[in-house]
Amino acid sequence: MTIETTILEFKISNTYEQYEAYMNAKEQQTMFKEMGVKTFYIGKSLDDSQRATVIFQGPENTLYDIFMNPETKPIVEASGHIYEGTKITRWIS
């Protein structure tokens, strides 16, 4: 199995603290664990407090496929993540 590191950069509609709390909530972490995904880093931009980044690691295509599925858009946006304009970079080793 190939492990993929996925980096998302995006704007948020709430505060960074609210976004981070949502992502670190037990419910979200359980969902990620069930998908075999780990959240390595959640951070905010020094230049713009309405921009955030998350680094995930998991099976190849897992996060990308979830993010690109229109049915998951409401789940993604529930965190405060603004779907439009999200920059996705994907890395494998």
C-alpha cells in the first residue's frame, strides 16, 4: 500500500480556533482513524488568520477522493473550511 501525504491550503469562514477544535474533536478523529488517515499538522497563516493548512497522511487517493466527492462538501464545510479555492498538493514516497 502506498502512503500519500496530502496538504490542503484554504480559507476558513470561522476562527482558526473554532476550525482546529472541530478537526480535533473525537468524532472527526474517529472518522479519520476509520479511514486509516492521520492528521499530522493543522496551522494558520501568519499573514492571514482566515487561511489554514492541514497535512494528512493515509492510503493513496483516500483524502483526495473524499475531498473531490460532491457529497462530502457539506461535511468539509461544516468545519469552517471554504471549499472553493482550496489548494491540494499530494506527495508519495
